[in-house]
Amino acid sequence: MELGWLLWGAAVLLLLHVLMELSPAVNFALRIGFYYLLFFVCSAFTVPVCLLVNGGRTVKNMRIIKTVVKTFKYFFGLRFEVKGRENFEVEGPAIIVSNHQSILDMMGLMEVLPDDCVQVAKKELMYAGTVGLIIYLGGVIFINRKSTSSAKMVMAEVAKTMATDNVKVWVYPEGTRNCTGDLLPFKKGAFHIAVQAQVPVIPVVYSSFTTFYNPKKNLFTSGKIKVEVLPPIETKGLTSDDVSDLTDRCYRTMRETLFRLSGRPGE
Ligand SMILES: CCCCCCCCCCCCCCCC(=O)SCCNC(=O)CCNC(=O)[C@H](O)C(C)(C)COP(=O)(O)OP(=O)(O)OC[C@H]1O[C@@H](n2cnc3c(N)ncnc32)[C@H](O)[C@@H]1OP(=O)(O)O
Ligand SMILES: CCCCCCCC/C=C\CCCCCCCC(=O)OC[C@@H](O)COP(=O)(O)O
């Protein structure tokens, strides 16, 4: 009986392997499906650990979440080469801004995430089952992107509390995923918070995924991602009138870095 099951298992694995070799679409779907499954299952196991260790919703849970997610890269043959970690060592809070290419960014995020740092996320993620629950427990700040006024109110609250709570805040200023190898124009929320709280902005840039990941072409292979944490940009003395300039400055620096890290000639 056991031998029968074993043979069936081997046959299914062989079939999947052949299908993956033959069809890029199957290969892509299975790899991405496995990625989702990892998040879903690992979240279910991590929720009770966070509750037992830290008792509820707190940024301290991010240390536990980070430890788990940092192992995922080995399943997909991804390598991260990180430069400039020392730039996170500013005294007190800061706003961290980075480019956002795909859901694979969650691995890159956890690879460099400093302690006591929460992320801003779209509120829809709160309802993603066990993943939503673990994100909630990690202290993530949820915003409604469809309502500028409510998102602005949440962001203003963040600007007020980040100094008292001494937390860093990680924002994806493109506001959505973008896997084109370039940057979308930046939204201004992150830069408003930085100016309101008078804290530095630390840009983080991940090289383009396009050589190993492209959902439109069913491409998802192993690969290396270069990450650079850039020097903090001070905002002391800036006012709301300077937010546009600050946004442009960050955008230009990050775009140049993205092209350099991705081996793409600048424009
Ligand atoms: C064990 C297993 C674990 C598994 C689990 C692991 C994962 C654990 C980590 C989870 C991590 C999740 C990561 C998710 C990642 C996303 O969900 S990305 C999507 C959500 N994030 C964002 O959207 C952030 C970026 N967006 C912004 O900052 C946007 O500015 C806002 C606040 C949403 C507003 O949106 P908007 O209205 O479309 O944007 P915008 O054109 O910037 O603003 C309109 C006007 O309001 C002004 N304005 C904007 N913000 C402000 C403000 N705060 N104050 C005053 N004025 C403002 C602007 O200046 C602008 O006015 P003008 O200058 O044009 O006159
Ligand atoms: C009972 C409900 C069950 C729902 C099950 C859903 C299972 C979800 C399982 C795994 C999700 C893994 C991904 C983890 C977090 C991904 C964060 C992310 O990258 O969000 C995208 C967001 O930045 C921008 O969104 P858009 O590009 O604007 O769109």
C-alpha cells in the first residue's frame, strides 16, 4: 500500500517536472503559486508565535516575520547583494522609500529591513487571510488609496507618532507595483511625512527584476538582485513648499541608481 502511494507521488512529481520543462506558463504558475503558498502557510504558523512572544500588534513582530521571510529566497534561487546598510544608522526615525516591482519585493524588503520599521500598505492586504493577519500584527499602516483625504489623514497621524514611537516608516512612493525596469512618477505622501516630522529620507533601490522575472513572458528563474541603501537626505528646515523639490530630487537619484544597478544606460 505504502509503495503504491510512493509510486503515485513520484509519478505526480515527474509529471509536474515534465510540464514545467515543456511549458513556461505552467512553470511560472507553479513557482508563483508556491510563493503564495509559502506566505499563506508560514503566516499561519507565525501568527501564534508573534502572539505568544509579543502579545499583539507591534513592530517588534517584524523581527520574527523577517527571520521567516529571509529563508524564502533559497527556494527560488535568488541572491541579494546589499550595499550601504550603514546608511540606515541615523539617530531616531526616518522615512525609507524604495522602488516596488512585484510581490517578490517582500523578500527584498525583509533582506534589508532595519529594526523598528513599519511599512505603509494598501488596506486590501488586510483581508488577505493569514497574510493579512500577520501584516496587521507586524504593525503595518493601512491606507485607502482611493481616498486621498483619508490617506492623508493616516499619513499625518504617522508623522506625529513616529517620533514618540521612534519608528522608521517604509513607503513605496510609486504607490503600486511596476516591473518595467523604470520608475513610475512618485506620489508625494512619503515626502510630506518626512517634512512634517522633520526626519531624513533614506532611498533604497533594487536592481531591475526584468532579466529573471516577467509575468507577461511567464519568466521566473533564479537571479541576483543588487540593493543599494543611499545616504539619508535631510529635511530639517524644509516646509510643505519644498515637498515637490524633495520628491524630484529623490526620484532623480533613485532612477539613476536603478539604471546603474541594472546595467542600463541612463537617459
Ligand atoms: C511569515 C510570512 C510573512 C508574510 C508577510 C510579509 C509581508 C510584511 C510586510 C508587508 C509590507 C506590505 C507592503 C505593501 C506595499 C503596498 O501596498 S504599495 C501601495 C500602498 N502604498 C502607497 O500608496 C504609498 C504611496 N502613496 C502615497 O504616498 C500617496 O501620496 C497617497 C498618500 C496614497 C495619496 O495618493 P494620491 O492622492 O494618489 O497621491 P498624490 O498625487 O501624491 O497626492 C495628491 C495631493 O495630495 C498631497 N498630499 C499627499 N500626501 C499628503 C500628505 N500626507 N499631507 C499633505 N498633502 C499630501 C500631494 O502633495 C498632492 O497635492 P499636489 O502637490 O499635487 O498639489
Ligand atoms: C480569506 C481570504 C483568503 C485570501 C487569500 C490570499 C492569499 C494571499 C497570500 C499571499 C500573499 C503574498 C504576498 C504578500 C504581500 C504582498 C505585498 C504586495 O506586494 O502588495 C502589492 C501592493 O504593494 C501594490 O498593489 P498593486 O500593485 O497596486 O495591486
